[in-house]
Amino acid sequence: MKNTIKVERAIKGLTQEQLAQKVSVSRQTINAIEANKYVPSTILALKVAKVFNKPVEEIFILERSD
Amino acid sequence: MALIPSVIHLAIGIMVFFYIRYWKKQVLGLEWLDARSQWDVYPIILPIFFSKCKIYLSLCKAYFTFGKRSYMLYKALLPHQFKRIGWCILIPATIFGIILIVNGFDKWPFVLKVFAIYGEEIFGKSHSFTFMRADITNTLAGALFIIGGLLVGFSKEKNEDEFISNLRLSSLLWAVVTNYIVLLFCLVFVYGPPFLNVMLYNMFTILIIFIVRFNYVLYRNLKAIADEKHD
């Protein structure tokens, strides 16, 4: 699964730290998700989508290998 | 908490086991599972066996109850402050343990009257559910190490969330697998009295490997953030 969090963050002008605070997780978590090292739980994915005001599918995209 | 009933079952099972052992030895004057008395113990063993089945079942129940809400695991950990207390116990216990290993385990005997569920004196009689005199230096070092290790390993991080909880669980898996691979290696290639040392160290290695691995992974992630200053 890939994601567009980094791009969305740039559009909104948010740092990793700010996004982390908005969804109440640590900065490590956002960093690991952006680096594709960690797949967030459904709850966290929905929270992130809510921050960016977009449907979840536009931020988290399935890949062929999934 | 589904874990509490299974712990109680386990405790009762152990007590029943030792009570019957004591009863057979003291009242009937028979050794446990003596060849002559193998057949008459079955009426006693079967209920124990079934009570043990019950323990396994309740352990399974505890596992599945936790398994279903595994994402909630990080809420079942100790508060963050316990981590500091844990380090304060773990580090002195480790130093004390190393001193004991270097100087021999019976250099500073600290004999005290202790309660024993089961104990045997060297060249002496055995005790169950009584007070007996024993050297508790090694017990003390081991117990402090385990308590400290549990506090350090199972307290929340300052910013515990699902990712860190995930790291914790994967470190635990890694620790158990590594520990048993090392143990298997030692089991196959170490023979005779030195194997007692393997068993001694093996009591603590899961905790040690878990704590080292978990903190290493955390450190690596913090470093990944530090390297990426420009967001």
C-alpha cells in the first residue's frame, strides 16, 4: 500500500509533528507511514483522511502486490 | 480481565499438586510415582489432569480475548513513570548479578527463614508449605532483575501509540524466537554440568533480548526522524 500523506502535508503546509498532534500519535508513526514502513490501523487512516478532508482512498492506495 | 481466573486456576493446580505430593510422602510413606504405587495414583492424577486442562482452556480464553482487541494492548501496559523505577531496579540488579557471576554464587550467603512451597536442603529433608532456612542472595538478585526487567519492558513509552505498540509486539516475537534458537543451539552442543549455566542464563535472556531489541528499534526510528530535519 502506498500513500500520499507527504504530498497532502505539503499542500496543507503541515509538518510531520503538526499532523501527528492532530491525529494524536507520535511523530515516529507519521514518519514510518510516509516511509512505507508501517501500515496504519483503520482508525488512524480515517483520522488522517479527516484532517486532509478527503476520502481515505485518495490518501491510501492499494498496490498490485496487496 | 480474563487473565486473573487463569492465574488463580494455575495457583490452585500447583497447590493441589504439591498437597497430594506431600500427602503421599508424609501420610502414606510413598515416593511420588514410586513403581509399586503407579497404578493407585491414577484416581488422584486424573482430577489434576482435568484441572490442568481447565487451566489451558482458560489461558486460551485469555489469549483470544486479548487477541480480538490487540490494538488495545497498549492500554493494558503500566504507566510511563514505572519505566524509570524499572531502570533504577534493573541496573543495580544487573551489576549485582555480574558480581555474583564473577565471584561465585555462594560467596556472600544471606541465610533467612523463608516460606517455601517446595524446597529441599542439601543432604537434608524436603519441605512443602512450611518455613525453612535458605540462602537467598541469588533469589534476591534474580527476583530484582526480573521485576526491573518487567517494569522496563512493559511500561508505556512517553508517546505510546499503535506504531510503538506494534514495535513492542514484534520485538517480543523476535526475542522469543531468537532465545529459543540460541537455546536449541546450546541444548545440542553443550553437555554436562556447563549446561546448568545455560539454564541459568536462559531464565533471563528473553527479557534481556526483548528490552535490547525494543530500545534499539525505538532508537533507530528516532534517528530516522532526526535525519529528516527538513519536513
